[in-house]
Amino acid sequence: MKRLNFTLDNPTVELLNELSEKYYSGNKSQTVRAALESLATHQGHDGWVITGYTQVMLDHDVQCHSCGLEHPEGRMLFKPVFERGKSPEAILNIPDEEWIECSKCIEKV
């Protein structure tokens, strides 16, 4: 183990505290490690990754991509925003099915 000395602004400290409590039982080192691993994965990915979600008002009944629960027309759910990786085959591999997520499933990510 090595001790590092660096300064974080207040919003970053608050975010670190919030994430460490929510996901890692207050372990800030584990939280920073997970964030760095996630960043490294996204920086070097070859295919497509979800970088966020946008709200969408359903104009027909649809099932959540993750849990399969059916949601009726008129509900507000979420559609993923994909980021392309470095692979020359990424365009061929982008998901082409309708991909809608419910709020419970995107909170689990």
C-alpha cells in the first residue's frame, strides 16, 4: 500500500463520500479504484459502451431490456446513449434492437 497526497475540490470530495458510502461501505480507496478501472475500460474499449441515458416517452408498450418487465405507452423510461470504441468493426456491432431501460435497472448499474 502506498499513500498519495493530492487535493480534491469540495464537490469531488462530496461525490467520493456519497459513492463510497452507497457502494463500498465507506471504503474510499475501493471507490477510487473502481472509478479508475471503469475509466480505463471506457478509454480502451473496442466495441460500444453505454455512456449515459436519455429520457424517452413511450409511444407503445415495451419491455425493459434488462429485467423484461413490460411498460405501457405513456410512461417515461430511458434509452441508452452509446459511445463507439476503437474497433474498425464497431459500426457493424452496434445493438440494433429497441433498447429501453426502466429506472430501477439503470439505478443498479
